[in-house]
Amino acid sequence: MICLFVVFLVFVVSSPCLSTQITNQKDSIFNVLHYGALGDGNTDDTHAFKAAWKEACGATKDTPTLLIPIGKTFKVQPVSFEGPCKSQSVHVKLLGTIIAPSKVGNWKWNSNDRDTWIRFYNINGLVIGGGGVIDGQGNTWWSCKSNGNCQKPSGGSGYARKITFKDIILQHVQNPVIITQQYVDNHSFGSSSPKKNKRNYGSSSAVALSDITYNNVRGTSESEEAIQLICDKNVGCTNIVLEEINITSSNGGKTHATCQNAHGTSSTCMPNVDCLH
């Protein structure tokens, strides 16, 4: 499971029928289907997602909720959902499935930002839930990585905090639990540099991470390294909490955790994370 966890296109309503649907939204629910999304798994629904988010972010009645309905598969290009929003809290209710383009060459990147597929930025009180599926079509990216045809960014700044991942079921996932401040590509150190040397790299500009919780995450991992907490030696990660974690190998092997410069607690966690007490 790789969160590339990102275009900026303006959706203009021209259909009277569609306009009526948007006007009649009830209880501050902003259903992407009402903004033109088809959810057939083939059509690019990015425009509709952006339009629905714009309405939800600007709403003030009750708790605005962006709804991705069940029974549909929405193909979405790299997209950024940005605030600040007018409401104190905004919900994203993911019931259906969101998929990325299946081929690397079909991704439509925003200018030079090739780091993120789905990005939530500058939003206070954001709650994401619903039990749906986010499929980043990771197989194509792992193939790309092995062929040496990908470029990854280095550096970064700012912070990410008070984030909870809860009630997640994993099925043959690559790198299911991963926290890293090491945005370093091969060009920074040379492709022959040992992996451990890259991980010991320190930077004063790494993104500060704190108050990150994983709760009730269970299932299978394709990689033996099921949990990776790789934090910058200067900035570090604080208050990382792992609770009720049960990740086994999908290949019959044994999973393990890697931890560096991370601070926090763990309880009922398999594999065990030694650095969290």
C-alpha cells in the first residue's frame, strides 16, 4: 500500500439538469456523482471530485461531507484537496473505490509535483472514513522502480500531525505501515550507496511528524518489512502510536519491523516494534 499520500482544473456546470442536482444537495452531503462523476472505472472523474470538494470546503451548514458512494469505481488523476475550509470540520466518506491510472504513462501530473497522488492540504478537522478502497495501482510503480525509470524528490519541510489510521484490512500489501522522513533519491547519494547510509541521512528541512496513530490494522504483507518507521536523525518523529496491529506474511515468511529515530508507544503489535515502548 503506497500512499503517494499528491490537476488544478476548474469544473464549470453547464447542464441545467446537473445544476439542479447540485442545488438540491441535502444535509451537507456532496456526492461526487452529482458533480459529473461516472464511477465506471474507466472515465477520468478528477473534475467531479474537485468540483464536489470545492462545494464541501466552502459549506458552513452542519458537517460538510464529501461522499464517494458504494458500488462505484472512480478513476482519479493526481489531485489536491486544499483548504482552508469554512467549516470547523470536513468529512470524507469513502464507501466506493478510488483507483489511480493503471499505467505510469497515463498519469497527468501537476507541473513538477510528481510526489503525490491524492493530497489533503491545509485542512483543519479533516475526518476520512467509510470502509472503501483506495487502489494506487502500485504494481506499475514497483515495476517502474525496479527498471530505474522513476524519479523521486528529495527534501521537504513543514509538519504533519494528529493523523489516525484506523480499522484497516490489508490484502497482500507492499509496505503496509510506513512512516518516513527520508525523501532521498539515488541521485542524492549515488545508486551504489548502501541503504543504511541513506537512512542515516539527516536534514534540518525534513517534514516534522507527530501524533500519528495506527489502530486495528490487520492483514497480510507481501514484504517481510511490514512496519517501517524511518525518521530523520535531526528532526525525528514523536508520539507514534501503534495499537492492535497484526500483520502476517502473505508469502509464508515472517514479518518484521524497522525503526530509526522514532519515539512513541506500541501495544499488541505484531510484528514487534522494539523502539516504541
